[in-house]
Amino acid sequence: MAALVQGGVLRPRAMPQRRSIFRVAALAAAPFAAYSMWSGLRPQASSRSVDDMQELVFVSPPVLQCESGPRSSSRVTMAAGKAAKPGGRPVDVNSPPVDVAPASSAENIAMQFDRVAKRAVWLKQQKGKFVPWGAKPWDPHKFRKVQIVVNLEPKQAANSKIMAQVVAEIRAITGKHPKIKLSKVNDAIKGWRKGMTKGAMVWLQGQLMEDFLTRLNMVYLPRVRDFEGIAPNDVTSLGDLTLKIDNQEPFKELDEMVDNRELIHSFKINIITNCLTQPDALNLLKGFGFPFGDPRIKARKLTKEEALQAKYGGKGTKKKK
């Protein structure tokens, strides 16, 4: 720091005061800013004359506001719909929601076709990636896939010889190696633990499915004892059919394995189509050649005690004294 010597005393030199150009500009513009603010907030007269002026109109500075919510024409907004209440589920007013079909006994024929018509209208409104995967009402009717399942009891599934027999039988019938089913829950009454072997199953598609359906229609079903045809009400309102074969006798491929058979068990066959109604599925199955008989009479609804007896076989249903 520079210094001066005056009278034998060392004194520091006074630094020159410098004002930046921004500070000078701010000080110069302050009066104009105050005047413009005051002129914007002060009362202004209406269109009347000064003598008759009785009302004053205060003019406030404009406030910029954003739109409340997204555009109604947005795809996301149209798909989500409007909320019935804050935090509630979105309710779509314009287009019908995706229909979840109930059980076949809860829908009559008119309700099924009405559901398909509403779904067709809703599907035509979707574009691009918003179109859901799956069968469409305008697709030609066909078989999608077939599932063959063998369910066993806990002690039966724990036997390695029985499981080897089941796997060999499914391979001989379908020509495909089955997948081992595992228990997903713990059931103390039935004796299941999570992860235990429960049976075997296989999915068939394409040429294997067509070959199996041909053999099922022309070989297996005619060999079923006391077979009177498939009940039409076994077809669900979504066009799927479930069959149950009580033993291995109808399957001709298993005749040579009868001497080494450890267990007689049933087979569950699920035929899944792309039909969305029961009449369409019946036409597809009858056109393929499946024999249908008289409708099955609806069983009487069981009471609570009878349902427990049928489900658990009397285990755990006795009342404590």
C-alpha cells in the first residue's frame, strides 16, 4: 500500500472512490422505476368526465397464470380420464372402460355380444402402443393353445416313481416334455407346503396343438366309457373349454404302459380359443368336429357345511364340544 510522510508521520494514502458503471446505471434508473410502479397502481378514472367521476377503477399489473391441468386432447389425459375425487381412481366418461368378463353363469348371450361390441368400439379408439395385446373381436376364430394338467395328492407327488410315470405319460400323449408344478402356498389342511411338487403340466401350440386336438376328437373321446357328448355349458363366456378325463384308458399311446402303471389318475384339458363369446366358441368347436350333447343341469347351491365337506373331506369341519 502506498503511503505519504507528513511531519515525520507515516500516513496511508487515501484510495480513490470508484463507482462501477452498473451501480451508476442502477441509481439513475431508480426514479423512473418508482414512477412507473406508482403510475400503474394509482387509481385511474373511468370513461366518464372528471366532474361526474364517482367511481374509481384500480388497475393492477397483469399476472401470468398457467393452465389448470394438462390439455384435454392429450393421449395420456384421454387414457387416464377424470378423477371422481382428489386421489381417487380415474373415471373415463367418454369411452367405456376395459371390460372384465364375469363367470359364464353371470352373463347371458345378449350381455356377451353387448360386451364384445363395446370392446370393439373402445379398441378402435386406441392407437399405436396403447392398443392392448390379445384377441380382437374382428379376428378370425381359431384355437390359441391347449393345456394338459395332472394334479396329484401330496403323498402321490412325493413318490418319485409316480412322478416319473406322469411325466412319461404326458410325453407320450403330447410329444412334449412337461413342466413340474410346484405348490405356491402353504395349506395345512391338504398337507401342502410352498415349493412342494404338485403335479405336471404342458402347453401346446402350433402343429402339436392341432395334432393333439385331432386325436382328442377322433380317438380319445370315442374311447371314453359312457361318453354322451360334451355339455355346451362347459364352454365359458370367454370361449374356453375345460374337459376332465378320469383315467388313462382313452389314450391309446398309454396301452403299452399299463403293466408298469403305479397310479390311476385323471387328466384336465383346457382348450383356449380367441373367441370372446360362448356361441362363437361353440360354432368353432362344432366346426372342428367336437361332439356336443345335452346341456348339463345346474347343480343346487351347496350350504356352507356341505361346501366345507366337499372341499376338505370332513377334515377340520367338526365343531369343538
